[in-house]
Amino acid sequence: MINANNPSLKSWIEVSSESDFPIQNIPFGIFKLGTNSDGRVGTRIGDKVIDLSVVAELGFFAELNIDISVFFDSSLNGFIGLGKDVTRAVRERISELFQDGNSEVKNSDELNRIVLDVDQVEMLLPVEIGDYTDFYSSEQHAYNVGCMFRDPNNALLPNWKHIPVGYHGRASSIVVSGTPLHRPKGQQKPNDDEPPVFGPCKLLDFELEMAFIVGKSTELGDSVTTADAEDHIFGVCVFNDWSARDIQKWEYVPLGPFLAKNFGSSVSPWVVTLDALEPFKVAGSKQDPKVLPYLEFEGDKNYNINLDVIIETAEGQSKQVTRSNFKYMYWNMCQQLAHHTANGCNINVGDIMASGTISGPEEGEYGSMLEISWRGTKPVPMPDGTERKFIHDGDSVVMRGFGEANGIRLGFGEVRTKVLPAKG
């Protein structure tokens, strides 16, 4: 097999220099052709989607000795469950088939069934999600929120630098990019000296996050070490953890997020493997105080991935409101998974674990409107003359992620969500 990350590789499929999907990426996702078709497994190079069910059906994976039925599934769970040795071999074989100079697929009579224009397909949720956990692992975000609601001297709660704080979210309301969400309704208490009211959220917010997909299950009672964590992580997506700030403020004491979060989260459709992200690894910030032994790790575990957020108005006006970076994580994915399983909590293939809002140290790097507008005191001017403290009905929030290393740009595509008015 070849090295699929080789920066000198070129594909016989044309790829723009600005594309997120060079041949060094080879992400995995689920797509369908037409409203009456079933989902199936694909990958992407440039603006082309590769139908891996057809590639498998035609025997191009024959030497891998795998059950090709997984490529006809409507989720990646079966494919991921084959294990990293197999999924890595599939990725390397795809790289081989589509590299410049290889004519096995290029000269196939079935080429038009294998290689599809991205506009021909509808992307679906990539995995069947059994459980979803959201962390709170960016120090700058936690500090900013603490400053707003407490004071700078007590911004971080006493446990924050000792454990990767997280909560269990709602898997059923995670939707794929392109799926609109209705503004949530719930209780709010706008005035401290008056009773609460019920109605549509007025302070709707995004949270810029990344999420990893569990790639290897464990049994109840098992724990995953930081050294073994990457074996249990298949890949990563861009993630928007929608938040209703006014509902959240009233409900979060004493048990934390509930209706303010569970109405919807949005995820990008392409899962980028950890193998593809290897060139983008960087060291994280120094962790002080020293963490407990089960959270210690070796090597670089953060990733230099630029993260952009754009707000588009209903009339099509757009403005980029932040550029953050995945490297701004105090607690890395390996530590998150080790802590999550430290008590023997079992995990399953397809589970999603999100990073928490990712904010950098500068104002232009904040990962939520709560921070960008600083609780509404610094409205963001839009090109059409309006301004945003939080998200309006008709707005679309677009998140994108990409990294650059060794002369290669590699990314995740986008996660796009339009906000519709509250129902009822």
C-alpha cells in the first residue's frame, strides 16, 4: 500500500488549490442519489463524490477480503466497526486507485457510476448516533463566560483545570449540514424581580466546535487510556452546538444544560480520519496544575485547524464573524475520552463527542455570539446595515474548517444551518 498522506500525490480528478478535498484527505460520508434512493458510503476528491458501493461491487477492494455490504449501508457504523486496520487499508486503496497515473478506475466502463458531481448527491448524517457528549474544553471560552457571569478573578470554576468538564446531550436532534432548525421555545426570566415567561428564544447562539466519532466500542466497566484513545477515535467533523442563551440562563442551575441545548446541533457530513489529520498535529498549551496520572499523555495531541464562522442573512448578505482554531483546546480529545471512560462508562461505534466552544485569545477568535457581542454590548454590523447581537430568523450560520501543512490544504467542507421561526 502507498502512503495516502504523501504531499506529492496528485489525483487524475481535477482538484482546485482551494479545495478541502485533495487526494490526501479521503474522508468518508453517506450520500444518496435522488429522493427514492438509499444512503450509501462515499468519499470525496475535489468536487467529485466517489460511490464506494460501486467501487466495491466492481471488485476494486477484492484483495482486502472484506464484506462489501458495509458500503451499501445508510450509516458509516458498519464500515467503522471493521476496525482501523481495515478502514486504513480502504483509504490507502482509494488513494491508489485515484492517484494520477492509475487507470484502473479511470478507464472503467462504469466510471459515470463511480464518480459523481457533488451537486448530484444529497449528503446524509454520516453515522447512527447512539450517544452524544459535549465537553467544555477551551480555556479562553470558559474564561470569557466566567468573566461575564462572575468576575475575572473567579472566571474558571475550581474543577475546570482538573477534569475535562462535559455533559450528556441529545443525540436525536443532531442534524446534518443543510438541515434547517426552528427557533426553540422555552422558559426565560428576563427580569429578576418578575416571574418567568414562556415563548420563543430571543438570544439564539451558535457554538463553534469540533466533534470526534467513536470508532471502537468498549464493554461496561472498561476504561480507555490516553495512550489508547486514538485507536478508539475514527475521525472528526465540524460541529455547531446551537444554544438558547436566555433559556440556558434560567434553567442551568442546578443540573446544567437542558432545553437550551437539546433542540438541535448541526454536523458537517464528511468525517475526516485521524490518519489524514496527522500532519496537522501540534502541541497544546501547558496544563497547570499538573493533571492526575490517568489524564497524562505523550506527544502532540492538538490540531492546527482554522475554523471560520459566517453569518448569511435571508437576503444573501454575508459576514465572517470569527476565525478560531482547533489548537485552542486545553483538554485534547485523548484526555476527553480517557476521562469519559474513567468510571467504566462504555462507548459505542458512532457515538459523537464534541469539543465545546473553541475560542482563541483574541476578540476575532471567539467561538460564539455570546462572546463576539459580549452579551449584546458589542453588536456586529452586517453588510445590509443591520446588526447582530445574536442570530435572527432567516439567518444561516456557516462553519468551515481547514488546515495547511506540507503544501497541502485539507478541510472538512462546511456545516450550514438556516434558522426558521419557532413553530406554533
